[in-house]
Amino acid sequence: MTRSSWRTAVGVLLTGVMLFPVYWMVNVSLTPPGELRKSPPDLVPTNPTFDGYARVLDEQLPYFGTSLLVALGTVALTLALAAPAAYSLAKLRPRGRRPLTFVLLVAQMIPGIIMALGLYGIYVELGITNTVWGLVFADSTIAVPFAVLILTSFMSSVPDEVVQAARIDGAGAWRTFRSVVLPASRNGVVTAGLFAFLWAWSDFVFAATLDSGGSMQPLTLGIYRYIGNNNQEWNAIMATAVVASVPATALLVLAQRFVAAGITSGAVKD
Amino acid sequence: MTRPPFSRRLTLALVAAGLCLTACSSAGDAGGDPAGPFAVWDPYPQFDGTSEWVKVIERCGAEAGVRVERQAYDTSDLTNKVLLAAQQGVAPNVLVVDNPVVSTLAEGGVLKANEDVGLDASAASPNLLAAGEVAGKAYGVPIGANTLALYYNKAVLAQAGVDPASLTDWASLDAALAKVVAAGKKGITFSAIGTEEGSFQFLPWFWGAGAELTDLASPRAVAAVELWKSWLDRRYAPNSVIGNTQTTSWQEFATGEYAFAENGTWQLGNAGELGFEYGVIPIPSRDGGVAPAPTGGEFVTVPVQGSADREATAAKIAGCLTGADTVLATDTALTYVSAIGSVREQQVAAKPELAVWVDAVQAAKGRTGDGLGTRYPRISQPLWTAVQEVLTGSKPASGALADAQRAAASAK
Amino acid sequence: MARRTLVGWAFLAPLVAYLLLCYGYPLLTTIDLSVRDYTVRTFVHGGAPVVGLANYTAVFADPVFRTALLNTLVFTAASLVFQYTTGLALAVFFSRHFRLSATLRALFLVPWLLPLIVSASTWAWMFNSEAGVVNAALAWFGLDAVHWLTSPDWALVSVIAANVWIGIPFNLVVLYSGLRNIPAEVHEASALDGASAWQSFRHVTFPMLRPVSAVTLLLGLVYTLKVFDLVWIMTRGGPGGASTTLATWSYELGFGSMLPRFGPSAAVGNVLILLAVVAGLVYVRVQRHQEAS
């Protein structure tokens, strides 16, 4: 057994342990209602039911599209706001920037429901409740402070010499940012984008407050069709979660391939 | 950047498409617009546009001569959503809302009283209407009601030699549980979770012992908590009841292992799919007879909308939604017992097994009744906390309830 | 210098405008809520009287406050320690390329894709004292069942376990990206010097990872302090208040019963914000120290 395949074996094992709750969710999605609380539980669904999946494919597809749009829109907006700001904080370091870090932290601490409460008033005034881009804007509030902080710490680790070399070559601040610092912090950009996507994908509070009417609702609200007043259809709820995580997982696997090593040295050669 | 330009262009295109799509489909939020359609909000997200309920709403709108736009919210979200919308002056025109919330909204000046908009609630039973009465005025009309009773598994009881007809007081129920457990089956499951659901499930035992919500520390109240505690101690009930919602509790009953489950009218639809034969008996009170159970179910109400005309039209829609000739279909879809006597008779005629539920609803009382109104939430929270403390063994029944009474009395 | 400041602020301008627009109003709302005596009527129609710090003193005097504060500290500290160490160990493990490494790493993120109501419910399911898979496993080893969510001794432990699980992907991804950003030459140099893997990690990798570690822990702290839906779904802060944190208490006061108490709810929320500000102060000091050295 080579060293690398030994690592693969351990990796698969660790992933298995980590994903056991996800497996359990799949298991529940296939368990007929009468056996949900069987004691002891069945480790594999012995007589699986596919009712949950049939309902999901029948009823939930439009919600997927909305969620995807909202999540991608949030990624774009978050990066557009956070990357230039992080560049400034990390490399230009203008006077008076320190309080900003604070503001960003405090901003993160405002409970989602209070944010939603505040935004709701503004949204009603502007008439942008129940729109995708209204939700994109709201969801970005979860991700922007995070993205600024994380990108700042990544851009800080780009050596100052590299930035100065670009300057000497006659590049302005904007060109230095676009062609040197941004590519050198690609890992940070992917990370920030990834989390912006994930937050937007799983957001419920904003969706419930700002986008719960109309025809463009995200998946987290779609699930609520199965959570009635006194009654919850767990097959369908879990099946929705399973189906929802498939395209998103594919996206994650794809994004992870962009996290690369040795970027800093690569950028110098460019 | 080594990111392929293609994926970037694709992202941009997708986002742009999204922006355009939504710009074109953006819908108005609610009933603020004086000329706009009438907004109807309800807590029934399980019903989509093709359901009978939505057709009823549209028919009632057409009868009142206006266009209606219906929106469904998760029930726990609806109250917040209504408060926010009312604050912004965009409350819906017709609101269907859980009955114990009605007094809160009415006292907050969100709802119009029935007499002020010409909404007639006289057909509904007085014990159900009580939940919507604040300071002598009635708000809204119940669309139907549900309540709690004991479901039992016929095979389990037969195997243990228990006759369900004999279960008329706590002593006979206790004896039946002993027999069931001795026969190797599980006793009873219910929900004692630390939320309103827990109080809802506890109240039939609390009221059935003769206790009153105005005195949580009475010996009768102590007896009710001790009944539940003794079931846990003797393994008649599983420890999981402390965290059970009513749904979880139903799932436990659905395994076929349990003799009894305390659950509501709304489970009748699922009960048909149990895979074993079940029966229903009313919850017995301590010394015999049917214990009063709390009523559940929603009220159709008319929120304040700043225009007497629109409020009157909204009242017409609300009256139509709860009228004797339309409400039968709605109550059947929701598996509710109707609030109107004549409709209840039709329901029992069509489905005789509903009779026990009709009796239970007639014996039931509203949580916010007895003049408690918005004091009820202040009492309910210490009550469910005390029940949990006793069941986990962290406090004795008398001490926990004395603390609860103190908390309830001092709460504003 | 002045020009650089100008250019610097030009890059910051969109963010500053955004912050004012999106956070200014909500922040004012929560402060305003916490210094007024709101009822449902005054919430809807306005005119709630200003009561100064009365909501705060009421909250501090409430016996729940002590429990909630203590639970919050335990919950946050335990979650951070386990999330960070597990995340770092996994990041180091995955930093070597091996077959399937990128795919497995991505799979670690799947927990994040699940709506919280689903993942929290799944954990509650697994921890169920009657029909949960955890107790079934204990029984298989001949051990007694534990009342994971329904015993006051275990409820907090159980929600911490679930929260650590949810937090691992975040720590893994950020720390992994940080590790990958350390130039390969550094590792090569220390390997040439004959350093063992552990020495190289302790003296080279770990110090170079410090800025990313600091920001990971700081953000982890901020997110953990405000975790509420997970606890709420799994235990409702119970049984009997045993797993109540400041965040769940704030929610419970504001939205947990049928009669909302916005003032005290916002006051508890602001106590949380204060805790985060203290953490931020520590962070800025550490950062200044690093920039100086």
C-alpha cells in the first residue's frame, strides 16, 4: 500500500464519519411514516418509500431555480463589495480604517431577525419585497463582513514587495489590485465566494421575512410546505434536503478545484 | 486570474437573467394599496393553488366583488409577519390566525372588532368564540376547531385485556397502563416540550384535576404534574416526551408499540394510514367524566386597514369563509370540527367516528378564555417550564409549581 | 501619504455606503428597541415610552441571565476549541495531495448545504432517547441509554456536539485555504533544514497561519455567540432552561411565546453585541502587534 492510498483510505473513513448525519437524513427520507420512531432504528431502510422524492420532484423544482439565482447573485454582490475594500485595508491601509474592523464585527452580531425587521421597513418603502434581487441584497449582509475580513487576512499575506514591484512597473492602484493582488489571493476569493453561496443557499430568516409572498421563493421556504400547523411530513422534508444538496455539492466539488497552492510565487512570474 | 472566462460569463448571465426575471414578476406585498387586490393571509402552506381552500377564497372574493390574493405562511412565522406588516401599514385585508394569538393582536390594535365591521359570529359556539373576546368585544370568527383526545391501539389494548370503555377516570387509566406495560408493550406518549405545545398538551390533565390557570400552585395542579411524573417513573411513558413535539409523539404511536397517544383532531388523516386499528376516547378527568381540553384552530379576522369600505368588504369575505355553506369543505380538508352546530351534525352524519371529537370540542375551552386574554402567555410559559423541571427530576412538583405561580403573578 | 489615503478610501467607499445603508438602520432599531418599553400596541402604532436602561436592569436581575450567560460561555468556548482543532487537523491532513482529496474535502462541506432546520432535526433524531441511533449504538455495546436531549445534565453537551459538527467545515475550508497560501518554498526550505514534520508545523506552518487562524477564531466566536436556531430546534433551550443561551433567550423573549417582549429581547441581543465588541478589541490589538513585529 502506497503512502498516498493510505491517506485516501483514512480520508474516506473521516468523510464517512463526518457525513453520517447526512446519511441518517437520507435514511429518514426513505423510511415509511409508521417506522420513523421504531426502536431500535433500522440502519438501512428495510422497506424504503419513495413518496417523499416523488412529491419533491413534482412540487419543488421552481424553488431550486430561485435558490440558485439568489445564491449566485449573492456571491457576485459580496465579492464586488468586499474585494476592493479588503485590498484597501490590507495594502493601501488608509488613515482612519481601524474603526471599520469594529463596525464589521458589530455588523455580524446583529441578530438576523433584527436585520430582517429593519430591512423589511426599507423594502416596503422601496417596493422590493418578494423580489430575487431584494433577497440577494439581504443575504449579502450575512456574507459581506465575513468576506472583507477573510479577504483582508489573505491579501495581507501577499508580500509588499510584489505590490511595490507592480507600482514600479507603472501600474495604478486599480491595476495592481486587479492583476496582482486579486489573483494572488484567489484562495481567499474562492473561500469567501463559497461561504456567500452557502449562506444564501441555506438562509431562512430573510427569505421568510422579505420574500415569502409572490412567485419567486427559495428552497428553504419550499420546505415549509411540508411543515404544517400540527403536522410535519418528514419524508418530504428530508427528501427536499437531499435533492437540494445534490446540485450544490457538485458546485462545491467544482469550486474546491480552484483552491490551489503556491499562488503567490505564480503571481510574481506573471 | 486563472478562472476560465466562460464560467465567469455564465455566472454573469445567470445573475442578469435573474434580475430581469424578478424585475418583471415583482408582486405587491399586501393590502396597503387602496385600490389593489384583497390580501388574504393564512397559516396553511400545505394547501397550494389547486386546493379546495384556495378555490373557496377566490369564490368568496368574487362574491364580494373584488380580486383576492392569497398568501400562506408557516404558522410560527405568521404572527411576526403580521406585526411587521401592521407596523408598516401593509397588513393583509383578511387574516386567518391561530386562536390564542387573536387576543394579543386585538389588544395591540391590529384587528377590528366584529361589531365595528359588521362581521357576524353568532353561528359559532360560544365556548369557541371565547378565545377571541377582549374587553367585552369579539374579534374574528373561528373557522373550525380541533382539540385533544386519547388515540388507542386496539390490538395492544386487547392483548393486555383492557376495555377502552372502562377508562373514565385517572385511576382506571393508570390501571390500564400497568396492564399494558406488564404485557410487554409501551404505555402512553404525549408532548411535554418546553413551548406552547407542551402547555397545550398538559392542560386537559391540569383542568381535569380541577386546577385553574389563575393558581398554578394549587394541590390540584400538583396532582396533575405528579400524574405525568409517575408515568415517567414507572416507565408507562417514555423519557422522550420531555422533548416531543406533537408530531414526534405521533410518530412514536405510529410504530404500533404504544397503547395510547394524546393527540389532536388534525391527526385523523394520518390515523387512516397507521396500518393498525385505532380508536379514540376523550381524555378522562381525575374523578371521572370528560376533562376539558384546550381548543385549537384558527380565527378568520379583519385587520385595521384605514378605510371603512375596505374593512366592510373584508368582513364580507371573512363572513363568507366561515359561513355554514362554505365552511364544511374547509373543515373537512383541515380535519377540523366545525364551529357551527348544524355543520357539525352534517360532519357526524357523513363520518360517524367524528362523534367523539364533536363531544370533545363541545367540552373544550379556549386558553385565552376565562377573561385571561393576553395574560395567558405569561402563565403558560412558567407552566411548561415547571412541567419540564418536574419531569426531568430537577425540582419537586410543589416547588416547581410554586415558582411558576410566582413568575406568572409577577410578569407584566 | 494623503493621496494614498484618498485612493484607499475610494476603494472602501462602496463598502462604507453599503454598511451605512444595510446595517445603520437595523442597528439603530435594536438600540431603540432596548431602551423603550414596547407593547404590541406601541410596536405597531409607535409611541413607546423611553425607559432608559430599565430593560437591561430587568434582564440582569432575571435568574435566567446567569444560566444563559454561563451556558453561552461554555457553549462558545467548547465549540471553538473543538471546531478549530478538528478543522486544523483536517486541513493539515488534506493539505497533502492524494487521490480523491479534493472531492472528499468538498464533501466535508455538505453539512453546510442543508437548511438548518433539517440538520438540527436530524441531530435531534439521532439523539432521541427512545429511538435514536446513538442510544442504539450504546445498547449494542451493552451501555445504558442516555437522555441526551431530555436530561438537564446532557442537553448542553448534545447541542455542543451538533454545533461542532456544523462548524468543522468552516474551519476546515478557511484554514485549508490559509495553508495553501503559504508559499511552497517555505516548506521546502524547512524540509531541507532537516526539520521533522511536527517541527516544521510548529515552527513554520503554524506561525505563518496565525493571521488566518486569528480571523477564523474571531469569526467562529461571532457566529457561535449568536447560534440560536440549532439549539432552538434541538431542545428549545430546555429541558427546563438547561440549555438556554443568551441568543435563544433573546429569541424566546421576542418571539417564543404569543406575547412578544421586544425591549428585553433587544437588551439581551445587545449584551451579545457587546461581547463581540470585546472580542474585536482583542483581535485588533493582536493584529496591531503583528503588524508591528
